Amino acid sequence: MSTLRFGQHIIKTSAVFLQTELSFALVNRKPVVPGHVLVCPLRPVGRFRDLRPDEVADLFSTTQRVATVVEKHFNATSLTIAIQDGPEAGQTVKHVHVHVLPRRAGDFEQNDSVYDELQKHDREDEDLPSKWRSEEEMAAEASDLRKQLD
């Protein structure tokens, strides 16, 4: 089984549904909402400012492509697209990544609560294997999304 590096984590490619020359997109082991995915540069870079211009361009064009598919596949009406850049911004994985979350009316009592949930999402005290989705569930979702991109 092939793997990719995501900061301090090793990701099985079965969870990856898109790879470009400079970026990859993966399903989330603990999504904030169904369809919450991540888009990352292939090169493990801790901060957004450290990406090369070609990596920024590829990261954002890949995010746009992924966002279009995720919104349609999960029957969403909107998207939250976010980067937590640095520890004070809530970043816990030292690898730039874009969160793409499909949204619907009423999915949070207060719309901006999504950001509170994102901040809690990867905290070490909240990141317990018992809360993770199974590898099989993640691989199935990645497979479905891969088909949407073909």
C-alpha cells in the first residue's frame, strides 16, 4: 500500500481521491460535517507563506476542483473553505492544508460555529482513534469522490 506524508501523519493512498503534480486531496478521518475533506501540497510545508508560487496556484486550483465535486456529491448548497495557518489559528498538523466543508441551511445552530468545530477538530485531546472512521469507510468515500472526478 502506498502512502503520502501529511505533517506528522502517514496517509494511505486509499484515502486520497485526487493527486496532481503538486497537491493531493484526501477524505477526513474525523469530519466536522459529512464530506469534510482536505487539500494539501505534496511537499510537506508548515506554513502558507512557505509555499512556492506554483504550489499556491496548484493548491487553489485543486481546491476549486475538489470543492465543486464535494458540493455536488454531498448535495450541499454552500461551502466553507478554510486554512488554519499557524498554531494560534488552530493549526495542529504542521502541513499546509485547506479544509473543504459542504454546507446546508441549518447544519449549525449558529453559522460561524463551524469555525469552533474546526478548531476542536484536530486537537490532541480530541483526536482519539475511537472517534476516527474506519479505513474501509474512508476508502469507500475516496473511491466515490474519485469516480466523480473522472
